[in-house]
Amino acid sequence: MDREEFFLEVQKLAVQMDDLIDRYDARDEVVCVFLTGSITEDEFGDMLIQAVYGMHVDNSDELDSVLEFFSQMYEASKELGDEPNWGDFLGDFGISLN
């Protein structure tokens, strides 16, 4: 994989997401947190993350809520197996995929 080309393309998608939020004048209504990257180790065995990321959150409490949501989704995906029914699962949180 050409990492530089890959990350440049991911960055373009991140800019498009940001533009979409602005186009819909949704900056005050939308929470957006994303990270796409690769994990490697340095010569000491410490984890290094090379990533393109972005976030639109209003404060640290909102960020904490988003991180908790990600943690819950991760745990749920382990419980649900290879073919989770996300519609049912997310419905438990009041989130509709429709």
C-alpha cells in the first residue's frame, strides 16, 4: 500500500465531510468524530498512530459522550459477532438508520 497516497485520499474525504457539514449549515447540530490511520511500533515497542482525524464537538463533555458511544459500539460488535443487526442495536439508543 502506498501510505502517502492513501492518507492524502483520506484527507480529501475528511475535507468533503467538513464541507458537507457547512453546506447543510449543521455545524451547531452535528457531532462528527473520525479517525483513519495505521498503528505501528517504534524501536522501543511503543505504539505509534499515523492518522487523519477530525472532530466537531462543542466541549469535553460532548467528546466524552462520543468516546463512550464508541466504546459501547466496540463492545457490542464483539457480542454481536460477524453480522450484527445494527438497526436493532442502535434502536436501543434511540438512533434510527432510516
